[in-house]
Amino acid sequence: MSTPTELEARNRTPRRPVKAITVKRLENVAAAYIARYDASSARLRAVLMRRVQKARRGDAPVVADVEAVIDAIMARYIKAGVIDDARYAERKAGSLHRRGTSARHIREKLKLAGIDRDDVERAIDVNREELAVDSAGMDLQAALAFARRRRLGPFGAAAERDARRRRDLAALGRAGFSFDIARRVIDTDDPDALSRDGS
């Protein structure tokens, strides 16, 4: 009869060997990542560095001067326009806004993606200009989208609206919206009119 440790050893799936990091491997990883995801330069660099770290932990060979190789790949992608942090920031800011993300949280998410402050502010300005609203109007539209998605205030069950008011206000506050905007959204009886007022 087998002992528990023998059974565990048999049931373990063998680990795949870690692949060597060559110039070609890094290029393939970068191309595959960019084909699948919209990425900032910082994000792509982090993906490539994670592969390098994984190879080093697994004692797999790593190309000499790997940082210079990654720099060259990044420079080529930036020069070709495949990686453009300003364009990425604009698309991401627009997408986040449509999902109901406050301008404050958009700034935080873009900074975490490695976007510099100027590109972050430019992205928010571009989206605000496209919407033809001021800062408060942009956040009001996002707060309405957030409330609709989460079924808060006028988008929730009418019978529970009063009992849920404080909790709904808190949810908007945690999402980065000001108390004034949160109150306007949660207390409105006509979200469509409020949306038109904010535009």
C-alpha cells in the first residue's frame, strides 16, 4: 500500500521547465502582450521584467544585459507608435469614465499604470472637452453611470430607497465622488434631467 507522501508525489503535476530568456523570446512576449492588451510603456516593461525574474528564479539562462534589450524593444515600440502613453491614457480615461469612475480615481489608476502627470491631466482634459462639460459635469455623469450600474438611489428599489440613502451616499463617496455630487445623484427623482443639467 502506498504512503500518503508517495501518493502526493504521484499526483503532483510535473512543473514545466522555465524557458530561457533570449532576445527573440522577449520580442515574442512583447508582441503577444501588445496584440492582446492595450498597455502603457510601464505595463509592458513590467511584463517583460516579470519574465526575466521568473527565469532567474528557475535558474534558466538570461540574455546578457537584459535591461538594455528591454530598453531597445520599448524604444522600437514607442518609435513605431505601438506604445503611446498619451493615447493609452486618453482611451483608458474615457473607458473608465463611461463605467462610472470619478476623475479622482481615473487619475489614481493612470498613475498606477505608469502614466506621467502631464499625460494624465491631458487625458482627462481631452475627455472633458469631448463631453463638452466642466469638471463637475464630468463627475456628475460618471456618478450617474456608477449609480446606474450599482443600482443606487433612483436606480434601486423604490421601497428601499430611504433606508439605503446613507449607504448609497457612502458608496459614491468611496468611489471618489464629492458629497455634493453624491447627494444630487442619490436624491434625484429624474436622473435623465440631472444628466442633461450636467452636460
